[in-house]
Amino acid sequence: MSNSTADTGNAAAALVELKGLKKYYEVKGSLRRAGGHVKAVDGVDLDILRGETLGLVGESGCGKSTLGRAILRLEEPTGGSVMFDGTDVLRQTRKQMIPLRARMQIIFQDPYSSLNPRQTVGQIIGEGLVIHGMGSKAERLDRVRYLMDKVGLRPGHIGRYPHEFSGGQRQRIGVARALALQPELIICDEPVSALDVSIQAQVINLLMDLQDEFNLTYLFVSHDLSVVRHISDRVAVMYLGRIVELADKNELYANPCHPYTRILLKAAPVAAVDVVPQREGLKGELPTPLNPPSGCHFHPRCPEATPRCAAETPALTTLENGHRVRCFLYSEETI
């Protein structure tokens, strides 16, 4: 894949376009006094370009997985729009969503709980084919065996159950299931975080090979910055429901602009034994999305915050090379 396509302004090449996407959860019971809603995704504007891997990073609880699920309507968005290949996903009826769902799939984080223990591998991978009425029984069986071979599983194990496989093998089953309906978009929801490091590399390389072969588009959700750097074309950084930075991966890692991004990169583990990582770290805990800070959500933890940051919400400002950042340090008045 070439990063030359990763132009944030190239809307014509976008497979997915998010405008003001929100997902709020109503608070019930005693917690209602703290606020009316948990703002998991709070007005996200984002494009995913056809054929690219867009990495989505941020701390646990920032809304990354919820954003991915909202795109697929596994979580029903509260507001905004999701355009998939020119179709407004949120305006589709349940019946109209059926053909769209074949084109958008997900790989879940947990390779254990995401597979039905009462189904065989063949039933798990082929379930979507049955639901969508694709092919005869023999054709579906051939498709399942083909996919098992593609993801590195033995087709002869088609009759086995999930408990007979290792964690890495189970995730390969999840990958095969996602591929079954020949989708265009796959949401990878932290697909390697539950695996051993040695297995992670194998699954990441598998995903990259499959993307090249089947011309797939990925939204790759992760908190591991090294994994994201390896697999992504562009990287979006999320903080408390908002995108705070978006750039080509090489640009972002070489020239991080948002204070949050800079701290994340400095705190990331370094593989080289002769390099001492700079453990700057973040001040305080991630604020609750039930009652987020005013203005820029990051200002209570930001070493460069000013009074303006608490009073106003910065917009995403576009810099050179399509680099976008949500920070008053780079607002239109200061650049």
C-alpha cells in the first residue's frame, strides 16, 4: 500500500465519511446526578480512504471501540452521519442494512468470547454465508475451506470446536469469518491485544497480506503505538470521544503536534536495549466521559494549557501535508 493516497483532503477517495458522529449513553440510577449522558463519541469528523489502513489510537476508555461499532451500527449512533460508499448508513432500514452488512465486517478483540463454543469452525465461518443465502451448501463448504487455508488453518479441522484451538488460531477463525462475505471494510477492534507478542506479529502480517490480496480497507483500533505504526497508512489520535490529531503515520510519528500525542509517543516502550525511553507520562487520570472537562477535554492534564483551553473548544486545524490537529497552539489565529 502506498501512503501517497493518504491525503486527508481527498474526499473523493473516501470509502467511509463520518460527520459529527456522536454516541451518548443515557445514565440511569444514582449516577444520573453526575450528568445526563456518557459521551463516548463526541462529534467525530473522519474519513477512511479506500484501500488504506487508518490506525485509531488513544487510552482505554477514550471511545475507540465505540466509534468502530457505531460505524457498523452495532451501537446505534446518537447523532451525526456515517456515509459508506455514498450511502447514508444511519438512514437505512433494518432490511436495507442487510446488503450493507455484507460489505462491512468486524474482527473482535477477544478471540475467546467472540466465537460461539457450541458451533464448529465451519459453522462459525460459514454462518454469514447461510444468513445472506450465498451459494449452495457445497459452495459454502468450499468457501469455508478456502478461507481456512488463507488464514493459515488446516481445512481438515473444519469440524472442530473453538476450545480445540489456541488463542492465535481462534483469532484466525475470526479473521476468516470477517472475510467470508467478501467485505470492503473491516473494523479491526484491537485484534491482537489479547495475544502473545510472537503471535501478534503473525496475525498483523496476515492482515496486511490479506489486505493486499483482497483490496480491503481497515480501521485498526489499538492502544499499541508500535503495532499501529507498522500496519497503518494514517493515524488518528482520540481523546475522550474526540479526534485530536490526524496525519500520515510517518508525519505523525516524526512530528507529533498535539501535546497528548507527544506524551503518548514519549511514554511508549522502546525495543532497542541501548535506548532509554523518555517516561514523561500523563498527569492525572483520564476524566470521565460522564462529565468531561469544558473546552479542550485535555486541558486539565496538558502541560501547555492556557485559560482559553478551558473556555473554548478548539477546531481541527489543517497544517501542511494534510496534518490535522485540535489545539489552540495551531489554531488559525496562531499559524
